[in-house]
Amino acid sequence: MYSLNIKYFFLLLRQNPAQLYLEIVKDIKKDFFLKTETKINYVWCIALPKSGSTIIEKIFDFLPYVQGNKSILRKYNLATILSDDQINLDTFKSFPSNKLTFLKTHTAFTSEFPEIRKIYNPKIIYLKRNIQDMMLSRYFHILADKNHWQHEIINKMNFQDGFLKSCIYKEEKVNFQNTHIQPIKYYTDWLKDWEENLDDSILQLEFEDFVKDKSEFVEKILKHINFDDDKVKKKIINYFDERNNSNNLGSNLNKIGRNVSTFRSGKINEFQKLLDENTKQKFKSLLNNKII
């Protein structure tokens, strides 16, 4: 039985009807006409922000999975009392049990996680990135996104000071977006909480793995979900090879629907290359002190 994502439907209808049509056709084809032998109905990617989760989304776009939070064929429920990205038991309950659904979130760990695993048994992919490069990538995202809550403050500062400010600046009022928590504390706690609750059944990946060997990265994901199709794998690899040098964060953020991307440079170790020694030491002290 279907519960349609009406909010996503009207969002795309207003922004780009042609994109809406293409996504509907593609998802209907996946749900009703694409033959597959996979028995894994739910795949959930839990990703640290700015860790390359857009890459995971694109990989599953080639697979017979419909994206749970970006399709009109999937109702998407959130625990909005916690944040705008915090899924709960009702999130999976709203997905059709006889169809293939992929979900990517930046969800922080909660006590509901074991219950979600027990009841819905999703195949889980955990994606992270070196915290130094992740926070630097986040800084560049803030500069590119004029609607970001830190943009006006960070945009006025020089590179070194602006980066450090982006790590610690917070709003006073408690809110669903968690902007009342210093970002460096939020993300270090995010990593700590999740990694205390991972086990061998969860595929653990790092963005650096993708940069070093795209083919192996893709192969690990396909193996994890028991998907065996060399033709599809080659299509995925070719897609990323062709787009190696075509990333522009500003234009990616302005795309519509599932074409929206926060992917920027695809490089690693930028923290060490771009920041001066004084800034590196200050950032290190933030990590060591947990700031707050």
C-alpha cells in the first residue's frame, strides 16, 4: 500500500515539473517493472555530513532502490521534535514492505536505533570522513550557501579565522536544527555515539576510501546488499570517472530534486594543505578540549 510524499511532489512541481516527471517515471519503473533478485528491502546509509553521502545516493540511483526521502512514491516521516533529519520507527513503518527502499540520513544516534534494526532489519552503511577535512568542507559549504545560518557571519571573516569561527559559533535559542550546539562538539559527539554502537554487520566506509579506489568502494557496497551485476557496476564507475572534474558546489546546491548535491572537490587532506600552523593547532585544541 502506498502513502505518497505530497510535500516532495508539490516542491518539485513548483520548481521543475520536467524533473518531477523524470523522477516519477524512474521510480515507477523501479517499483513495478525492474526485475531483481535482491531480497533486502531496506538499505539505510547513516552518514556524517560532508563525508560524501551524495556519492552513496548516486550509487543507489543506478540500483533498483527508490530513495525514501526523495520520491513521491515514499511517505517520509521524521521525529521532528528532535531535528529535521532524525528518523524513527515510524519512518520505516511508512515505507512499503514489498518494495526496495534506500534511505540516506545524517541522523544522530538515539535509543530507538536497536529497535529499528530489530523490527525492520535494514542493511546499514555507515559513512564518515576525517573530521578535519569534514569541518573544512563544511566551511566551504557555508560560504557557497547564502541561506546557511552561519553564512553572514563567516562570509565577512578571513579564511583562517572564518574556518575556526564556523567550528564554534552557535545560536542561543534551543532549536530542532541543533544550531544551539557548537558544530565541532555536535559532530565529535555524533561520531563517538555512533561508533560505540556499530558492529560487524554494518558496512563501515570512509570518504577517503572512495577517493583512493572508486571501484573497490562501489564493490563493497554492492557486496553488502548482495547485488551482483557487473554491467551496473561498470556504469556506476564510468559515471564517477566522467564527472571527476565537473564539480561546482554553488551550482550543485541550486539543482532541483535528486540532482541537488553538496559535493565540492572530492579531495582529501585539504586541511593540512590549506590551513596555517596556528589555525591547525587551535583546531586541535578544540578537538582535545571538546570545546565547551
